[in-house]
Amino acid sequence: MWLDPAISLVIAILILVGTWGLFKQSFRLALQAVPDQVDAEAVKAYLSNLPPVRAVHDFHVWGMSTTENALTAHLVTPAGHPGDAFLHEVSEELAHHFHIHHVTIQTELGDNQCVCSLVNDAG
């Protein structure tokens, strides 16, 4: 009489334990949170320390799926546009070192006092 409910409880607990990690990942995706395997501060420091970059703002990292990560950022480069080779190299480094494979970078010419309307919303 008590065997069926006990077995049902054991099966429910096994399912819950087996899917807990996927549930957590899915919840973080729904919130568009920074993925666990990405250190956003290290990524921002990497971008900030690139030779032509004076400042980084409007910086966002999020998971597109449980295996794919994306980044958008504005890089202030006072000396002018650094060129496509620079952007390609940055994208390759972000993929290789930080596991970010979908990168959108906007370069802004000028100094730190740029007129970008998003500079005050920098994250």
C-alpha cells in the first residue's frame, strides 16, 4: 500500500536531482545573466588594456544558450578606427580565452568625453 507512493517519491527526487543543473542554467538564460564560466570583470579589463582603447562602456555579456555566449561593447579609440584586423583579433581572443563567440564591438572616435548617449548607462 505504501510502496507505490514511496517509489514515486524516489523517482521524482531522482528526476529533480538529475535536472537541477539544467534548470539553473535555463533560469540564468531567462534572466540574461552573465554566464558562470565568464568573468565579466576580466573581459572588461582585457578590452580596457588594449593599446588603442581609452575607455569601455555599454558593456554587456550574456548567454545565448547553455553553450554560446555573446558580448556587446563600445570601445573609445581616440586615435581613430583601429581597423578590421584589430576587431578580428579581439574577437578571436575573446573566443579563445573567455569563451565568447558572438561579439559586437562599436568603436567610438574621440576622447573619454564622447557624446554617446549610453555612456551614463555603462555597465
